[in-house]
Amino acid sequence: MYRINLLTSLVLLTATGAPLAQESAADLIARRSPVIEKDLSRSINTIERAVIPASSLRVLAKELQLPIAELAAIEFYRANLSKTGGSQYDALIAYAPIKQISATGRLVLTMKGAKIDRFTLWGNDDIDVDPTMHWGAFLSHLSSTVRGHQKRPDGESVALQPSQRKLAAAILRQRRAMANNRQFTTAMRTLMRNDQLPQAAWFGRLVKGMDHLSATASELRPVLTEEAMEPFQKHAKAAAAAYRNMHEAVNKKDLPAVKLAYSALRKTCSACHNTAAATDSENTLFDTFAPHYQKLAPRTLRMAVGDDVVPALGDQETVVSQATATALRAIIACQRHVPAASRR
Ligand code: HEC
């Protein structure tokens, strides 16, 4: 049985403030709780609906430049949860419909304070079964993007000089290529353990990313020093070649050849990351870029595909990836305005 707070009753408002439909908080909780429990694999001990005041929603809609109805459609709950056989903990649950997936498409996540805890996406065969792990890898990319952003200092971005702007764009593009690489290796960890093949459709973006990185390496100057330029381009080309070889092996369903190409790829990752930034420097390329990224990257969490996030590996149209990223951005911004739990 769920312990339900019956005092809050819910009125859904349209943008003009007129009642659209009415469902009591108790009814909504009764309808959602089993879904949420299943989606999060957590049991709900207590749950209470938390409604953001309409005045805050209006401010948030303006700040996020999103329709108010889209924000009002996100449901927040304060809950006490437990893992099977585990201890209890308090969490904020956010349930956001993602209609780009299907009529029941949804993102369900829990937060402990401002920290993302569980994070799941549901609503069609590809996503629910996720046999090649590309949605799982995408969700972990999204939550690490949020975590990375939360570590950066707040405040206005400094206006960039034209020369800095070019470097900033190149660094951001390199980050996107790395985010694709990371999604791929995240998915591959599970796939290789189970002797499963990745999808052939993934490789176009991966090959292009590494080819492009080697062709435009000069735009990363001066962070990428003249000394490091040659090894950098060599490793980027080797990574693109390993992706090409793997693509070919996937087409032939040749698992041993896929494994071979994958291990060649992993060598290029560490070879490039560990390249010395310069002969007289102890810093690797991996460490050298981070402070520049912190300085030059936009301070706002944009969660825009092709900007600070990349789509799921198999999501060619990128519509679901963008809708999910937008919902996450909205949840992160709204979370600060969710009323505290009532005394129970
Ligand atoms: C051509 C060189 C090169 C290759 C090859 C390369 N990387 Fe990177 N990678 C970098 C550099 C440089 C950085 C630091 C960028 C920064 O901090 O903005 C980086 C950073 C990263 C990051 C951290 C980015 C972040 O958002 O914190 C990840 C993850 C990553 N690489 C994964 C990979 C994986 C996986 C591979 C192999 C499939 C790979 N990289 C291959 C150069 C490379």
C-alpha cells in the first residue's frame, strides 16, 4: 500500500490559467505509482505530489524558452523509496512524458538533492529492450553532461574574442566527438561481454567524427601544440581506421574481427589521451584541454544536440534524443522550484 497525501489536489492549467482537466493527486498517484515503481525498480514507501506554483512556471518558461504547457506536463513527486532488500531513502521523482517516443513514452528520474540518482527512458520496443545498449549509453552521457556542468562556476560567460570563438567551437566539437566515442565504448563493454555485435548504422557518425578531428586539428592551436600536432593527427586517423575496420567486420558478422578492431580502437584512445602536451610538459593532452574547456565553454546548460550533447548512437533522426535532453534540462531547472515535502 502507498501512503498517499490526500490534502494536495491537482488542477492542470492551460497557459491562460483555465482549468483543463482535473484529477486528484490521489488518483494520479494511484495511476502513476505502479509504473514508477517498475520503471525505477524501486519500491515506493510514501509518495506525495509536489506541484510547482503557476507563477514559478511562467518564470521558468521564459528562462528556458519552452512552452509553459511542456513544463506543466512534468510531474514531480516527493517520495521515500527503497531498493529490493536495501535501505530507504528520500528522493524527488520527476516523470516527463516524451511523446516523440510513443503515447506512453516517458523519462522517469529520481534526484537526491540536486544530484541525479536513477534515470530511465521508456516507451517503445527499441528503448525498452535496448539490446545494443545505445539508449543506456546515451542516458549516461546526458547525466554526465549535467554533472560536468554542475561542477563549473556559475555566472555570465565572458565575451569571447573572435580568435577565442574559433578555438571554443573547435574544443566543443572535439568534446562531441569524445562523447560519441564514450557512448560507443560504454555500449561495447556490455556487448563484448555478451558476444553481441554493435549496430552497423552507428559507424557513419563515429568515423566522420574522428576523420574530422584529424582534418581540423589545426583549429585546436595553440592548446594543441605544434609538437603534439603530428601524434594527435596520427591517433585520430588510426581511430577512424579502427572504426572503419570494425564496421566492415560488423557487416560480415565476424565477431573475432570486431573484437580485434575494438582493441585497436581502445589503444588509440589511450595513446592520444596520454600524448604529452609538449616535450617539456608533464601534462597529457587529456589534462591540458580541461581548463580551457571550463573557461571557453558556455556557462548555461543548453542540452542541445550538436552543441553540448550528442544524440544516441542509433538515433539517426535525433528527435527522441533532443526531446529527452530538453526534458532533462527542464527538470534540472524546475527542481529548485518544487515545494518542500509537507509534514507527514
Ligand atoms: C586524436 C586524439 C584522441 C583520440 C584518438 C581519442 N581522444 Fe578522447 N580526448 C582527447 C582530448 C584532447 C581530450 C580532452 C578534451 C577536453 O577536455 O575538452 C579527450 C577527452 C575525452 C573524454 C572526456 C570528455 C569529457 O567530456 O569530459 C572522453 C570520455 C574521451 N576523450 C573518450 C575517448 C574514447 C573512448 C576514445 C577512443 C574510442 C578517445 N577518446 C579517443 C583526444 C582523443
